[in-house]
Amino acid sequence: MASIVVLILSLWSGFTNYSSYTSILSDMGISQSINNTPVLMFENTLIHDVLVIIMGFTFSILSIFMTAINGVSIGYLFATQSFSQFLPQGIFGLISEIFALVGAFLVTKIEIRLLSVIINRKFNELFSKIKVPLKDLILTAVFIIILSAMGLLFGLLI
């Protein structure tokens, strides 16, 4: 739920307050025109999602920040530009972004459990403590790949 809330609030903020984000996003290299092909959007989405998951090692602080910035920039682009040809692929990208933040939270959960095992010196409990979140992280990564591939397929077909 937290990942959905972060993404929706940042999308809403970028969409409704787009004029206040113009200079910030232009400094970051986000312009008012999108010239991405479906393959480039697929690559960017997948790389971004992997980075969000990896940033879960920072107790998900940077993951939330990256998701919020991406949500604001997508909301900004929705407000300033009509890009209906990228909409089907973008929907899959937004759903995969939600799963990426969930993956970051799972990485944080694994990190906290590893730290508790190290602090308590109960190394024999290591696998039992991280087994479930690790399985969930793998399933989340598979969902992200499937969603990104479906977005690419729709992007190529439309």
C-alpha cells in the first residue's frame, strides 16, 4: 500500500503542480518532449526498477525518493504533453514501478533481518529468517520483468 500511495501522490503532484516543477525537471534533463522508442522505454523502465530495488539497501529511503521523482516527472509529462502512443506501455511501467518499490521494501526487510541475526549472533537462524522475503523478492522481480515485457509488446504493437 505504501508504494501505491507514494506513486499516486507523486503523480498527482507532478500533474497538478507542473508549472512549479518546470525548472527543476529541466535541470534534471527531463524535457517537454518524449522521443523514446518502445525498446528504449523498456530499457529505461527495467533499469530504473532494478535501481529502485537495489536502493532498498539504504533502508528504502533512496528508493522512495527515486520513485517520487519518477512519479512527479511522469505526472508532469502527462500534464504538459499528449503522448497517447506511449500510454499502454506507460501503464505497465507504472505497475512495475509499484512492484519495484515493493521489492525495495523486501530488500530492506531482508537487510533488517540480517542485521538482527548478526547482532544476536544466531547465525543458524539466518536462512529461516530471510527465506520468505527472499522468495517474495524473487517473485517481485519476475513480475517486474513480465510487466516490462508486456509493456514492450504493447508498445511495439501500437
